[in-house]
Amino acid sequence: MQEKFKIEMTLEELADIQYQIWCFWMKYILSCGTFREITINDRIYENFVVSSEIIELWRHQLNTSYKELSEEEKELDRTVVRKFLLKNYNESKS
């Protein structure tokens, strides 16, 4: 059974949660590829290289509404909500 509750948080609390989620996803994204150094006109650049399979997955997800995601993909999003939003909600109640 799903728990229903009213969340009352300030803008700063919500912004902090958003930042935590962003950091979580950036760590995930950076774990999906590698950095490669290239030199162009005596200037060094770093390129981030990700497999075409990962790019294909991300494109699919970007073009799919939440309702159309597979149950496995939805559960990953639910996990993020539990980890960040509900954790912060429960901490604010105590």
C-alpha cells in the first residue's frame, strides 16, 4: 500500500534535494564513460566518451513519458524519490 502524505518544505529545502539528485545522477553519468585527452592546435582538451548503447538508452528515456517507462525504469525513479525526497521529509518531521 502506498503511503500518502503532505510534504511541506521550503524552497531552500527543495533546492537542496534537487542538488542532491543532480549530484547523484552526475556521478552515475560520469561512471558510464571515460575521459580522453586530445590536443588540437597545441591546446589540450578532455573529451567524455560514452558508448552508443548508453546514448541510445538516454535518448529513449528522454523521449518517453514516465507513464510509458518500463516497470524497472519506474522503480529506479521511485528509488531516487525514496532516497532523497522521503529521507528529507522524514528527517524534517523528527
